[in-house]
Amino acid sequence: MSDNILMNKRTEMKRELARFISSKPSLFYKDGQTPIPLRFAEKMVERIEETTDIHSSKRIVVFYSIELAIQMRQWGYNNITLVLDTVSDRLQRCIDYGLISAKIKIVSYKDLESMRFVKSNTVVLGNPPFSKITKSGYQGRTTELYPEFYKWAVENADSVAMIMPRTDQRSADTKHNRLISNTATDIIDTTEGFRSILLKTWCVIADSKSDKKASIDWVIDGKGAKNDLNLAKGKLNVTGDKICLERDKGRKDDITIYHKVSEKFGLVVKYCSPELVPVKKRFPTSGYALLMPQMINSNRGWTKTAIVKCTGREAAMNGMTIAFFETKKQAVAVEKYMKTQEFIDNASRLAGGLGGMTLQAMKNVPINVG
């Protein structure tokens, strides 16, 4: 098929899709807004075609993206397998209205184990779930899912395009990032297409027939910490240790609980009985602690921090980052440096979603204090 004929065919497909969206707005419109995910999927398909060895005769496996499956079908790809673990109301409506036709096979992720794929004839695209919450004791812990999906994709397909959280702010020496370093041939920044999820995202392209290598500036090179601060998180959990937050006024022999540092209220302090806080969860018996919020503003940095004396009768909640020092002078010098634009820029680059600063990220922020 000539380029002109193909272009005309796709132009008409776009018009048909636009007419369909206009006739069934509840499928794609939210609060009167335009269907950004579908338009974004169209741009993604265009870019994928430019950067991977994809053509209509190949088997297309689409992970968890109805929009990408629709676009691939609309653009003339017929051998499509859509991986979804549940049939949502929106998917059912798409099926009812004919957008998801019988030519798109729908399977679960577990079904893939019993399916055979010819790697040289398979392309994997998608936007898989990023994580799931699992309960462990009092705490809900997050398990990241996307590394497993990406690993499956590069092992079973010659061409891959997968949207995932950006991990270039993490250590280059993690298993997932090493795999990306060894396989990625291109990177597309997709953060603008997913602004509602408040995470920085990218689409990692891995095409085995390409001799390109994606240029990724790993912020953390895996060669060790960039500062020698004695850093820790608070050892109390807001859910499991909420009984420690019930009193605003202290009594004799109480343990002082540092709940949080907020821009609006500053350092929030509570008090509780000593038996509620094991010694191993308390502060050292001497020195000073610099208390920092968990989230950092990329423009202003931390507008509120606090320096407190350590006596062994203090503890903090785990939503707070703490740096311990032998002297108050050391703590004041670091606090002052953290207000500089140099620190704010370096820390913001390492921050995760919503500006969250993990201990690993903090350890890799250069601290230039004499």
C-alpha cells in the first residue's frame, strides 16, 4: 500500500472515530473535557510506528490500555491481544458499541502463561498497572508491578513500547533500571499525557532490530551516597502507633512525639506515655536532629524545618525525614544550605511523585557544607 493511500485511509479512520466519539460522549468525555487519553494514544501510536519494527502482520499485545487497542485496530492492525484482568463498565460499553470488536482478543495476564509467542513476530505495547497495595500488619505497603510487565515484554517480543513511572531518579544499579539500560532504544516523556496521576512517567521503547541506545541521565549512578549525613525516617507509624498522637499537652516523663512538619503549622508535637514507645524507636540520648517534611516543593524547597535537641525521650512519625548531628552548629549549617537554590534543584530532581523524598534520594543529594 502506498504512503498516500495509507495516509488517506487513516485520515478517514480518524474522522470515523471522531464521529463515533461525538455520538457516544459518555465513553470518552469527563466533566465536559476532551478525551485526552484517546488523543494521547493516537500520538503514541504514531511515535511507536516511527521507532519500532511494527507492521500489520505482527502480533500486537496491548497491556491494560483500551485506548491503545482501539487506536491499533482503527489504524488497520488486526492481530491484537488486549491484556486486562477485569471487564470494566467502560470496556463493556466499548464492546457493545463495536469499538472493541471480535478481532481484538481479550485475555488476563495469567492467560499469557499458557500462550505461545514468536518473539520475532510479537510487539508489546501498553500502560500496565504501576502498583498494588498489600496489607502487612498495620501498614499498607505498595508493591511495584511495572518491572515484571516490562521484563515479560522484552523477553517475549522484539519490539516493546511501555508506559511506566520514570525511574531515572533512582539508582541505575537496580534490577529494573539495569534492564532498561540494556534494552531501551528510545525514551518518550509521557508526563503531560498523564497529569492527573501526579507521577512523572515515560514510555520506554525497546526494539531489538535497532542499533540505537536510549540516552538516560541516571541521577543516582549506583556508586554510593553523595553526602555523609546520618539520615533516618521516623520509626513510628501513623496507623499502627496512632495512640501516640492522642495528647497535645505533655506530662512528667512523657515521650515527645514529632508528628510532622507542615508549611502551615510548622512542627506539630504530641505526647504519650513512655511504655508506648520502645527505646529502639526513640532518638539518641545526645546531639541534635534536623526534622524535614517528606515532600519537597520543587520551587520553594522546604519552607518549614525544625532543629530539636536529642535526649532519648523523643520519637518521630515515619512521614518525616531526620538528619542527626553531634552539634547544633552542624544542624544549623545544613538547614541553611537546604534553603539554597542549588540544594532545591538537586533535591527536586531526585524527588518522586508529589515531591516525595525517600531516604535513598536524600543520601544522593550533594550537601556542600564545610
